[in-house]
Amino acid sequence: MSIDALIQIKSLEFSYPNDPGFALNIPSLSIEKSDRVFLEGPSGCGKTSILNLMTGLMLPQAGTIDVLGSDITQLSAVQRDRFRADHFGIIFQLFNLIPYLSVIENIILPCTFSRSKRKKALQRSVPLGDEARRLCQGLDIAEELMQRPVQQLSIGQQQRVAIARALIGQPEIIVADEATSALDDERKSQFMELLIRECDRHQSALIFVSHDRQLKSQFASSYQLSELNTESASVTA
Amino acid sequence: MSLLNLVLKSLASRKLITALLILSIGLSSSLLIGVQKIKQSAKQSFSQSISGTDLIVGARSGDIQLLMYSVFRQGQAVANMSWVSVESIRDFPQVDWLVPISLGDSHKGYPVLATTRGYFDHYRYAQKKALSLKQGRVFSSPFEIVLGAELAKTLNYNLGDSLYLSHGVSHGHSHLHKSKFTVVGILASTATPVDKTVHIPLEGMTALHAEDETEFCTHSKLGDQGLRPSSVTACLLGLKSKFSIFSVQRRINDWPDEALMAIIPGVSLARLWSSMRTIDSAFFIITILVTIIAFIGLLLVLFMSLQARQRELAILRTLGAHPSQLFLMLSLESLIITGTGVLLGLGFMSGLGQVLGPILEERLGLILSLSTFSSTELYLALAIIGVGGVTSLIPAALAYRKGKGEGFISL
């Protein structure tokens, strides 16, 4: 057991109570506190379930999940939510943003739910809006876009705003869930470049989950989900 | 950004639906409160038709019946009481004043009340308010009359006008008395049946009926013994002390010479009002139903918005929002809608009161205090907000449950 482990999973068993066809069984998985990790797996192999478990949105039936040295399966529901708010920045595939908030408001939204993110963001710039602007500048989001309703942004622009929101308050771990699948090839490589650069700059570890093997080359380490799951034979699509 | 801020922005993004909801809750709460108010005002106007009179005495019948004809000029007396009894009662040591009244004649459908000058001194309405003259003076000879405010206005009578009275209470062309009466006074508005009454001296009525029988007509001065009535319809009685009300009442009820009864106006008014309770509760039930419909609308919209906002809630959840925070957001949302709605309703009511109040008072004699709110209305307003809060618990609880099971949104 490495002290430098970012996430360490042991003898994890998980299934949905209303879906007996699906089961996740991971005897051991250790993600080092290196920097960039690629989790590869076709859709339906349990990617979403693993993310739910890692971020404390769901609890396994058995096993332990250590994140940054604490076993999140031992935390209460409220503590898990706070833990996720404090230590994770999350980017989805699509529609990351709250439609009725402006770009800036979307970016500072995580600070509503995490005091530590708020504190860290305010250490960099005051008020929070300025920190959001600083992040936007790093992500090539033009000043004029910041005032616009988010629906008027292109998908590529929306995904960049999502990176900014994930980065605010310097969470230790950035999780990107199929974050590039809605982008064309050119945008995809631009997005990856920005994401990796910004994660490095903010010293956040990146866990990138995708079925897209092309992206694997940009990561130091990678894991094949279907190989980790000993129950993968019973996985249904 | 606080949760409240988030809720406000979310509501602002759905302006039309939010505005319609606020409007529907506003209208139904103003309806609910308005009906309460009208009921209260009606009750008040009604129960304040007569005050300051301790007992009403008339021939024995039902107490409501006596009240109806003596105060509201509705229906007719089964019998009169003799003048001898009137004088005997006036001589009771406990009696402070006695005002005899005689009904039965009319003018163009308006009731004629024959009485003494004491009527204008002792009759009280509302909070012990005395009658006051808007124009002219109180009658001083038998063929002079004082008109109620509404009657004078509707029939466009002025001081000095002369008019004829008809025998009996009829709206058609019934038998007209021959003597001409002259308007000498017009009363100020009271919002009671007094406004619709023609007041004549008791002597005038006696003379009218005497002339009908004997074709004899004399314009004598008041106090002429020849014009003393043989009977009157009823008497209003004021006592020196309230403590003697029951003993005087008992004494009159047991009157040996004649079948008389005495009623306490307040008690009979309350009895009459309570007999109208079914109408009252029917109104209340209707408005409650309207309010319930408004809340079903609220519930529907909350459900629909919950459906449309699943993704939004899931995003908030992954950002670290606890299900209880989602619960709080949805409850807050409907609390804001209901609260604003009720405020709008109250504002609407007081606005309406400014416009409609004077008209209602003028036309119907309803004194509406729409711009001021009593504790009952405030409780009602709080109850509506409370029901709104409880209604919102259903979708909020659903959001909570969904939030618990909500994971990553991966497509």
C-alpha cells in the first residue's frame, strides 16, 4: 500500500439493487498520486458506477475506497458530499452548466458548496468573480463571453467553462467523464491540451475517463476497466 | 452565491410560469380574504343597524319577526300594542326613555315610520352613533316629514317638496292618503335601514287614519290631544341601568293586560345572523376550493419543473450539494412564490378597497375596511403561505429522494 496513492480501492463489490444483471467487483485498484490517469473502458462496463463510487455519490456493498488517505465508505452522507465538494472538480460530457447562470456564476458555483474551495479561490483573487476571470483568461475564454447566458456559448466554449469550474478552488482531483465525446477532432485536441496544461498549472491530478483510445497516449498511466472488473463477464450494456 | 440567490435566479429564468403562479395564488388569496372581509363587513353593518336601545317592545310574536319589522322594516306586525300599555311602560321607574314607532304605510315602496321627536334623540346605530340631519330640521307639526339619505337621493327630494303617502306597504298604485306632507329634513347617511325610511310624526299618522275614516282633516299643532294614537306597532326602550334589562323584559313579557314581548336587539340580531350561517359557510367552502385549485396548479408546475430540471439538480449534486440542500431549494422556491402571491393578493385587496369601498358603502351600505387587515386576515394569509409550504414538501421530498440516487450524468 503506497502512501502516495491518490485513490486506493480494495475488494470492492457493488451492484444496483434494481438491476441484478450488473455487478462490479474490483479486488484491488491503486491510482498513484502521479499526475494524469486514463481510465479506459467501453460504455456499459461500469465507468459511471466507478466514478459514482470514487466521488462518494454511491456506496459499495463491500470493500474500501481510500481517497487522499481517507476511507470515504466510512463517512456519513453529508461528509461524503462535503468531501466531494472540497476535493473533486468534475467535468461531464455535455451540458455541464446551469442554464440560468452566467459564465462567471457557473464557474464560482462550486464555492457555494465547498468552504475550502471558496477559501482557496479567495486566496488567489478577491472577489470570487475575479478568480473566475483569471481562470477564463487561462482557458482563452474572451471577456465578452463571460457576461453572456451560457446557452449562447458553443459546445467547445461550454466545455472550457466547465474546466474553469472544475479548477476553481484548486481541488486535488479533476475527474473528466467522456469530456471530449461531443467535440470534433480539432476541438478535442485543443481541449485536451488546455485541460492537461491547466491541471498541471494548478497542481491537480487528472482522472480522465473515456472509451476513446486515441487519447490514451497523452497520459502517463492508464487502466483498463474491463480488466479490473472480475465480474465483467456478466456486464450488460 | 447563496442557495437563496440560486433559487431567485432559477425563478427569474422561468419568468412567465412564475408570474402566472404568483398571479393565480394572489387572486385566490385575495378571493379568500375578500370573502372573509365582505362577510365581516356585512355582519358588522347588519349587527350595527341598531344600538343604544336596550329593549324593543311589541305585540307577542317571534323575536326575529319583531326585530325584522321594527328594525329592518321587513314583514308586518301581527298586532299592535295599545297606547295604554305604552304609557304604563313609560312610567316604569327603570325606564329612561321610550320611543313609540308605528309602521304600515309607505311611499313609493319605501316604508313610513311614524314616531316622536325622541326618535332622533335616542336612536343609535354602529358604535352608538346618533342620527344627524344633513339638511333642514326635525319635524315639528303633524304633516312634516324627515327623509332617509338614500331615499331622498334616489327619489330626488329636496327640502320643501311635498309628497303623499299610501296606505299599506305596496309598490303599486295603492290607496293614497289625501293629506300632503312637506319635507323639512333629510338625514345624513347611516348605512342602516334608516336611510330608506320616511319619518313622520306619530300625530301625522293618527291624523291620516282618522281622516280616512271621518273625512276630517285638521292641521293642528303637535301635542294636540285629539291626535293621540290608540295603538302603535312597537316601542324602543332605553333603561337607566343595564342591570334592569332582564327584570324589565320579564315584566313586559308577563304583562297581564295585553300579549306583549320585549326583545334585546343585540341577542336577536346575533340569532338572526347565525341562522344565515349556511350561506356563509357555502361561500367559505367555495373560496377554499378555489385556493386548493391554485395549489394544485402550484404542485403541477413544481412537478413539471422538477422533471425539466433533473439535469440541473444532478449537476448541483456532483458539485457537492447535499440532497437536503436540493430539498431546501425547492421548498424555498415555492415559499417565495406563495409568499409573493399572498402579498400581491393583499395589495390587490387594499387597492380594490380604495376604489370599491366608497361605492359599496354608498350603494349597499356595506362598510368595507379593505385597506386595513385584522388578525383574522393575517392568520388566513399565513395559513395560505403555510399550505404553500406543505404543498412544496411533496416535490421537494421527491427531489431529495432523486438526489440520493442521483449519480454521474454520463451519456
